Amino acid sequence: MAFYNKVGSLLRQSVSASNALNGQSSMFNAVRCMSTKLFIGGLSFGTDDQSLKDAFSSFGEVDYARVITDRESGRSRGFGFVHFSSEEAANSAMSAMDGQDLNGRSIRVSIAQERAPRTSYGNPSFGDNGGRNDRF
């Protein structure tokens, strides 16, 4: 994991340096501005999908809003996602709502990042032997 972080850091530095020489804006800023899916953190446990959608709908058309819940208890995990139909709406919502109060909690709003691929970490039910070589 540390290796990938270092490689990513070096890539960002080289792209930023080459773009600075060429006078272009950073590729990463261009990608960041093109996202219409926002991560919302710090949500109150009382916030549901509809109240999250209602809170962000004043900035533009919301395709969907989802509060992530624990699969065992069904209780909110304190974060969610809002997907807008346009980049402009997402950017204005992010700048206006970051740090604001929603249902008694200060929320964090940022561009949603793709989730890293998951590995089984030694769970034999997913096809590996958990680091043990004593299998038949």
C-alpha cells in the first residue's frame, strides 16, 4: 500500500511539474471538477436518504442520495453520497455545504473517490489458504 501511495505521489508531482512548464492546469483539477458524485461525512444518525436529498436539492437536480447503513443493525454509518445531474450543481453544493450544519452535525462535503480494490486478507473462503501451506 505504501508503494502505491509513493507511486501516486510521484505521478502527481511529475504531472504538476510538466503542466506548470506548459502553462496548463493540472489534470487532477480537471478530473476533480468533472465529478458529479459527492461524499458527505459527519452525518447525524437520524439523517436518512430523503432528508439528505432534500438538503442538497436546492443546488440542482439530485439523481439520488444515499446514506450508508450498517448491514447488521441497519443504523447509519455517518456518511453518504449525493449524485447530481450536472457538474455545476455538484461544485456549488460542495462549496456551499462543506462545514455547514445538517440535523445538528457539522458535515464534510468533498468529491467522492473511487474505492480501492478489496482483497480477502487471508480468508480461506475466498480462494486462498490464509497464508498457510498445510492444505491438501
